[in-house]
Amino acid sequence: MKRVNTIVSLILLVLIPTFGMMAQGSAKKVLSNSKETTTMAAGPIASWDTTAVDLGKIIFKTKKKAEYKLTNAGNQPLFIVYGQASCGCAHLDYSEAPIMPGKSTTVTVTYHGTDLGEFMKTITMVTNADTDRTILQIKGNVVEE
């Protein structure tokens, strides 16, 4: 009997979080009396203004910044959980404060052009909005003066 209770308890521990995730859907449009309304999804929603920035020409051994705007389109606070640049030549700066519904924050990437030539670097961002990561990109061309 104890074994059956243990198995049932384990199943419930697995299923309860699953139902919670299923309840977090995206915004839905609903037709009501010939009027279209939008219902807000439960939870935070990460909305990036862009995921790629072209820095153009960068003078050798100088720095140039790229900015990405992140807006919370959901109805609960959004957090940046993780951010990491693909190399040491790109410095990542972002706020760890919660982004309230309807508000935005800026993620800044500063690239230090230490190698001549064209480049393309990635920045991995993870929020509490979902388990998928967002890949931001910077590209440009480092030239001599």
C-alpha cells in the first residue's frame, strides 16, 4: 500500500507543474458580439525589438555599443535569468531588476575591436518567460584608421 501511495505522489509531482505550464498560453483573440477582443496571456512574455545589430565599421582597438530593447508583453514580472556573450571581446550589460508588465529595459553589448576584419558574435539570453533562449547577434568590420 505504501508503494502505491508513493507512486501516486510521484505522478502528481510530475503532473501538477505540467498543468501550470499548459495554462500559460499566448494572447488569444476572441470574437464576442461581433467585436474582437484580446485576452492577455498568463505570465511574462519577452518581446525583443531586434535580435541583430550591424555595428558597421569599427576602428581597430576601439569599442562600439549595440542596444537591444526587451519589453514585457505579459501580465507578470519578467526577469533576465541568464546572459552570456560568445567571446571575451563582447561585454554584456543588463539590469537584474524585474521588468514589470508593459515596461522595457535595455540590454547593451559593447564590442571591443581587437582583431581586424569582419566579425559576427552571438549573445545568449534566457528569461523566465519560457525555456527557449534568445540569440542576439552583433556584426561589423574592424578596420585600421
